[in-house]
Amino acid sequence: MEVNPLIIFIAAIFTSNILLTNFLGMCSFLSVSREVESSIGLGLAVFFVLTFTTAINYVIYHFILVPLQLVYLQYIIFIIIIAAFVQLIEMIIERFSPVLYYTLGIFLPLITVNCAILGVSLFMVIREYTFIQSVLFGAGSGLGWLLAILALAGIRQKIKYKFVPAGLQGAGLSLIITGIMALGFIGFSGIVIIQ
Amino acid sequence: MIILIVNTVLIVSGITGFLALLLVIADLLFANYGECTISINGKKELKVKGGSSLLSLLNENKIFLASACGGRGTCGFCKCEVISGAGPLLPTEKPFLNAADIAAGIRLSCQIKVKEDIAIKIPESIFNIRKFTAEVTDIVDLTYDIKEFTLKIIKPEVINFKAGQYVQLQTPPYEKSRQSVNRAYSISSSSSREDQIQLIIRYVPDGVCTTYLFQYLKQGAQINFTGPFGDFYIRDTDNDMLFVAGGSGKAPIKSMLEYLSENNSTRRMVYMFGARSRKDLYYTELFEKLEKELPDFTYVPVLSQPTEECEWQGKCGYVPPFFPEYIRDPQKTEAYLCGSPGMIAAVIKGLKELGVPEDKIYYDSFA
């Protein structure tokens, strides 16, 4: 696919935001967006894991699975790689950066089951990205996810002190806010087309 | 086709095997904290293998901090003062610590992991805390919902405690609960008996521990407990003493009064016991006997809802309005309270209004 990798990066953050256009990673998006502080922690962890797992999965896919005609194994292999990578990162961070560990620590295990991570690896295959494109797509998607959860957390923190009708409290209002945010982001999707 | 299957098996097992190996190596390299030292009160030093929680490492070394939830960070009992080496405060600890605790370096020992040498400060009395195995030698009905359990200590042979302290009974997993649970109960027997303890326990409908104790535990069975815990014990002064209890809260007060009687205390004592009706009263004869033995002791039961069949001649209503009648000099009165959190809050309010200093009010509050 002949698109400048930087365009993919920018598009992945804004116009084709993995969360707001593809609705991937909703579960932790809704549950950890109560406070700005923790949402930044989770967002950073997602960004970090996304960037690296996309790169590793690219190498595994193109240099092992394709030559051996085992492409159908991609789902299971990608998930295993993501899970192992998260475990490894958790151990390394716990050892070398206690401060970062305590910011990200409790969120890291949540990421293993964040479908945005698997989604990005699968899009990378479907859209036939090159290595550079894939890595920037992963990093951009991670930043986009961080941006989206940060925006929702900011709004929810404000709403906490406002009157909300009983029927809309909790997930109801969060989903409506997400929908309106998605409209805002998708509004510009015609500018660049990466999917 | 066969090649495809072989390839699949090889690749999947190869990749997972490689990742597993990587994780094992990482575990050895990164998660190995080597030997760490826990320094306690600057006197005692423990050599431990790093990586586990402070609470579990102390338990392994037979130092038992109070813990009712088994280290899951939900009860907040296992607080201890950490001087150095615990790392930054964790989000899981914050709900249990107030600003003063944080400033004093108080941490939840079940949440912090020992990764380097650590220095902590715990009360000396904690060294006295052990795990005991006991035999249930007697179960007596005191009222319709309160029983007294007598536990004879089997291992280690004796228990040293201060009258007023409590132990944590450990119920094994049984039909109603798959997990072993710990619940705190005050010792009701005098601290001069070192070979046995008695507990006064009120039945809590559907309570995991009391259901076990009331319906499953039989005479002759064995049960484990840890203890003694708590700083609810008699302060050695000449002040007047006011005891206030409700429900099964008689236990620690009975222990204290028996201890005072055995040691021929001459202090002025008043014991006010709040109950609903006559059928909630128990041990009345014992306290009347103590009134004769102790030179200056008055037992005042107060009923809040006496029925006609009670034929009650004594005091009615709640306890606090009767305080002025029995408190001689509020400044020189020590108050010992035991009962539900609601009752304790009401009693503290009443005492403070009369001028009893807050630092002379001692209590155990079991929710």
C-alpha cells in the first residue's frame, strides 16, 4: 500500500482512531476512564505495548508464518506474542522503574485482553503495510487510544459533579459521549484514507 | 497435508516454547531480588528471600500482624510503620490510610513487596503473637443467641495476654464457605489462666464464622487461632474506671474485672451494660459476686426495651444519660468501651460532653 508512513501515523491518531472508528478496546476504555490520572497510565501502557507488539508480530508474520504457509495461525500466534510481551514488560518495569511500575503496574495485565492490540496487528496484515508503516500505525493507534480515553476521562470527571438523570448514569452516558466523540473524529476521515 | 500439520505443530510449540523459555530466563534475571534483610525496631534482623509481601514474610518468620482478609488488601488491619525500603505508596493502600498515617510512614504490610533491605517498626507486643491450636472443651449457652466457648491450648502450651485483648479464630473451609476465614473475638477469661481462654460470641445470622462455631463446631474438636492482639487493656493508674458494653461486648470487660479482682484492685469501678431486654442479660450472678469481692465496684445493667414480663426494676433507656450519676470526676475517669461501632460512637459523644478526656477513652470496635 503506497501511503506515506507519517500520514498513517497521523491518521491513526485522529481520523481513523482505532477506538472511535473501529470501536476496539472499549471494555477497558469504559472501565478505567473514571479519573484522568489512571486513564493516562493505561493509555501510556497501551501505546507502549501496541508499538512493540505490532513490530514483533510483523516480523513473525512475514518471516515465519507466510513462508511456511501457516497464515491461518495468525490469530493464536499474535495473542500468544502479546500475552508474553506484556508479561515480560511487566517484569522488566517492576525491576528497573518502580515509579513507572506503580503508574502502569495494575493496568498492564488488563492490556493482554485489550482487543485494540490484536486489532492493530490484524489490520496490519489486512492492509498489507510495510514494516515502517506497521510500526507507525501501531504507535499512532496507541496515541489515538490514549487521546480518546483521556478525553472521555476528562469529561467524566466533570460530569461527576453534575446532575445526571437516573436512567443515564454510568455506562449509558459514557456510551453516548463516546458516540458523539466518534462523530467528531470521523468527520475528518475523508481527508486521508488509510483503510 | 501432513507437512502442514507437522509445520503447525512445530511452529506453535516452537514459538510458545521460546516465549516460555524467555519468560523463565526473565523471571530468574529480573524477578530475583536475592536475599533481603527485614530490620525490626532496630533490634531484630530477619534474612528473607525477596519478592514476596512483607506480611507473608513476617508470617513465615512467626511474627503475626493482625490480618482478617488474608492479605488481599481489603481489611486494612495489617498496617505497620515502615522506616525505609518500601517504595512509593500504592493506590491499593490509599483507601486505608489517612494523611497522618501517610506522614508517619504507615503502610499496609500485605501490599508492599520486599525487594530490598527494609526497616520497620512494630509494637513489642506483636512478638508475643503466635499461632495456637486449641481443643474446644466446653460450649455453654449464655442467652438465646450468645454462647461461651472454652478453648484449651494444645500447642504451644501457654498463652500470655493482657485482659481485654482479642484473638483471631480461623474457621476451616466447610459447607457454607470454601475459604478459610479469620474473625476477631475478645478473650473473656482472666489473663491469669494461661492454659485456656474463653470467648463469648453472639450468633450473626448467616455469618460465615459464627455459623461454623454455632452449628458445626462440637465439643472435643480442634480449632486454630492467632493472638493476642489489640491495645484494649487496663491502664495502670489510680483513675476511676468506667466500663461500658453492649451485647457480646461483655467479654473483654469480664476478663478485665476478673483480673482486677484477682489482683485485689482498690480502684473505683462502674460497669454499665446496655441490653434490649432481660433475656439479653447474662453473667448477672458473676458480676453481683464481683460487687462483693471488689471494694468499690458497681454493676449497672440498663435495658432499652424492657417488656412487661421482664418485671424490670432497674434503669431503662440508653446508657449515656446515666453517666452523670456514676462519674465522680470526669478528668480522673478512664473509660473502657466495647460493643458495636454505633454504640461506641454514641458513648464517646456522651463522655466527651461530660468532660472525660479523649485520650482516656479506650475501645475495641468490631464491625
